[in-house]
Amino acid sequence: MEKNIIAEKAAVKEAEAEKTAAKETEAEKAAVKETEAEKAAVKETEAEKATVKEAEAEKTAAKEAEAKKTAAKGKETEKEAEKVTGMGSRAEETCCCHQKAVPRQEKEVKQLKNRLNRIMGQLNGIGRMLEENRYCGDILTQVAAVESALQSFGYLILQEHMKSCVVDEIRNGNTAIVEEAVELMKKLK
């Protein structure tokens, strides 16, 4: 009888040891899956960064091409405006928005680009949510967040525009800039 009790206790201990080993194995598998998921997320982030860099390079090339076209057209337009008004390109300008008179500071450009990169990341996240067939309410929440972030970005640009471009143009006697500023505010809502 004593042998039966000892055998039963040994069987119970063995069963508990098997359960513990199974739990440890499951925990290890979960840790491996988590590590794999983290690696995949890092790869996705790196791919997104590469895509952003490619897009920025394409935009830069497009801007350079547009700047060359604009420069060529600007010379022709300036000559025509000078003939008509005697004022040169000043007659064509209503603001400094086409090219800022005072360039943005490097720190400010970096901060604005960081904001845009975050917004692009959010948009990419929405795209992934669609691919994963996520709940519509979750997607709409992210859409609202992107809209809010983009509107905040617009307000920062508007604030800078008011402090620099608009003030400079008013000092130079161009009061038509006020109407343009009001229209820009209406566009931002």
C-alpha cells in the first residue's frame, strides 16, 4: 500500500513536471514568435524609410526640373510685365509663396519633415489595416488622427507664412497679400 502511495505521488510529480515543461515550451514558442514579429516590424519600418527616401529623391528631382522651367518662364514673364507696367516681376507677385524670400531655418525644415514623415507612416499604417481587413471603426479612428495631424501641420505653415511672408509683403506696400492670407485661412478651415 505504501508503495502504491509513493508510486501515485511520483506519477503526480511527473505529471506536474510535464505540465511545467509544456508551459515553458509554449512560453519559448511565444517568445520566438514575438521576436520574429519584432524583426518583421523592423524590416517593414526599414522598407518604409527606403520608400520615403525614394519619394523624397523623386520630389527633389521634380522640384529641380520645375525650378528650371520656372526660371526660364520667369525671365520671359518679367520682360513682358516690365513692358506693360514698367514694374518688372513685381506686378506678377502677390506674395512670396512661390519661393520664400527668407529661407526656412534648417532646424525648422527638419521638424516639418519629421512631422510629414510621421503622417506618411500613419497613412502606411492605414494601408496595412486595410490589407489586414481590420475593423472599420479602427480605420476611421486612424483616418481622423491623420486628418488632425495634417491640419496641425497646415496651421504651422500658415503661422510661419503670417509671421514672415505676409509681414514682409505688407512692409513692402503689398496689401493684396492680406486677401490671399484670408483665402488661405479659409482653405484650412
